[in-house]
Amino acid sequence: MMQVLRTAHAWAGAVLCALIGVLGLSGALLVLKKDYLRITVPQARDSVSLAPHDLGPVLDSIEARFAGEGLRYVSVAEPSFGLHKAVFDDGGGAYIDAHGALVARWAKNGRAEDWLFDLHHYLLAGNTGKLIAGAAGIAALLLVVTGLIIVWPSLRSFAWRIAPRSGSRRDLVANHRDLGLIFAAPIILITFTGVSMVYSGPVKSMLYAATLSAPSPVMERPEASAGDIDWTGALVAAEELYPGAAPRIASFPAKPGAPASVRLRQAREWHQNGRTYVLADPATGEMLATSDGNKLARGDRVFNALYPLHSSGVGGRLYDFVSFLTGIVLTVLGGVGAWSFIIREARAMQRRRAFSPVEKTV
């Protein structure tokens, strides 16, 4: 049985190493996205006021600047990260500084960080790529579990070593084992949370059962009047409803008759963008509906905590460092495992050739 497990683990790892490596490396680099922007875009280092009377006029100016260009929403800057990001229906984007000035505008995947995000989440292939990435995550989980089973009898040989002693196959296999054991827990966490984002339905059902809770009621999206929303008024109303909550996303009406929305992050929410919503009538500014992220069902609150665990939205710089290393290690494990497998198969082929009968010619 153990030999069958070893063979399956080796073949699966060799076949999937490139795909898992791409996901691991791109995920590791995405952890550094804000650091990259702070280095390459000076405005990202500016401080930003998110007070309604400061942020509202900036959102009004963004709406006016991109009128008719398919503006979907604005991802609001943070106090220590000075770039607002406008996102458009065609997949393009724009960076706007703290004062509302345009910093950069690009088409879909026109910037390195956007291309990297598309690669990691969708493998540059839309929803099909997303499903493939999710399947690769499931495969990575199975590889970790089977790997732990395989190395369990040889735990006495484990060493806290992150680099192989040499390039020999024996040392490569030992390094593959040691790295796998050291990073097993963070790899399981990162891959499981990533799979959860792709296959959210089954994962939510599992969480509802585990937490003995029913799904939260779906927030109704009432009809609204057409018009240009007063963002200052909407932000003031949202602040009155949820004191201390930080505005994270301002969404424009998707179509005539649809409301505008402000997405907020309250103090007890882990999700970077929060799961608290306020819907407003664009013409009148009237609050039409709200959803409190802290009052969702237990299963939904647990699910909402998975994304920040996957994307380093919690835990500070230490968790960023662990997440970055985990992505790198996942790539290295695939590469080292595949290379040792190739060496083994090449040697086996040589042995078969050496002992195969030679035809005699007359």
C-alpha cells in the first residue's frame, strides 16, 4: 500500500509541479504588491484621510472624470497607502492619488500587479482558469497529506534544514521531506483557503454544518432612482450607521434603477474590504438597505475570515513573511520533487536498457 502511495504521490507531483509552482510563486509575489507599489509609485507612500468630507469629493471627481467609461467601483485607499484604485467593466483600472489626481490608467492586465493577480486567480483564462487553479489547490492538499503519510515512518531522519546538502538525488529527496514537514501547516492553510474561494458553495455548506448555523438572509437590492450620488452624504450616513467603520469600496450603480453602495470594514472584521454594506439611492442619497458584517451567521463569518488568511489580510508583517515563504516553498517543493522523480525514472530506464536482451543478427 505504501509503495502505491509513493508512486501516486511522485507521479502526481511531477505532472502538477509546473501548475502548482506558478500558483505558489505568483501568490508569494502578490504578498509584496503594496511594497512594490510604494517603491514604484511615489503617491502610494502618501497618507490619506478617509473622513467623509475629505473622501467624498475625491469619489465625486473620480465619477465625473470617468463618466461613460464603464466605471464599476473604486477600491478606497488606506490611511498609510495613498492610492485609490478605479476598476472598469472591461477589466482595466486606474490609480488616483489622495487628492483625486490621476496617477495611472491601463487596460486589462496592463500593469504587472494586475497581470500577476489574473495569473494567480484565473491562470489568465477567465472562469475556466479559476476552476483549474482550484483543482490544482485540491491536488496540492492531497499531495501534502499523502506526503505526510509517506514520511511518517522516517521522522527520525527529519532535520531542520531548508537547503539540500548537495545536488544528489538522496539529498534532494531529504530536502523535499524536510521542507514539506516544516511548512505542512501553512501550506495546508494557504491552499485550503484558496480552494475555498473557488469552490465557495461546498465550503460554505460544510461550514454551516460545522457551526450549526443557517445561511444569512440575502440582502435585498431595492430599486433606486437614477442620478449622480452625493458621495459625501452617503459616507456621512454610513458613518452614522456604523461608527468607526472604514470605507473600503464605493460601487457605482450597475444599471439604471440600481442603488450605489458603500462597503465598510468594521473593527471586528478580518476581511480587508469588510462585509458590511450600505445601499443608497443615487438621486436622493436615501439609505435603502444595510447589511452588518458582524451580525452574519456564524458559518458566513468563518467563511469571510478565509480570504484574509489566504491573501495576508491579517497578521501584520510576520504573517506576510510566512505567506511569502510558503508560496516560495510550495514552488520549490514541486520543482525539487519533480527533478528527483526525473532522476529516478532516468536511472530506472538505464537499468532496464542494461538488462534488456540484445537481438543477435546473423
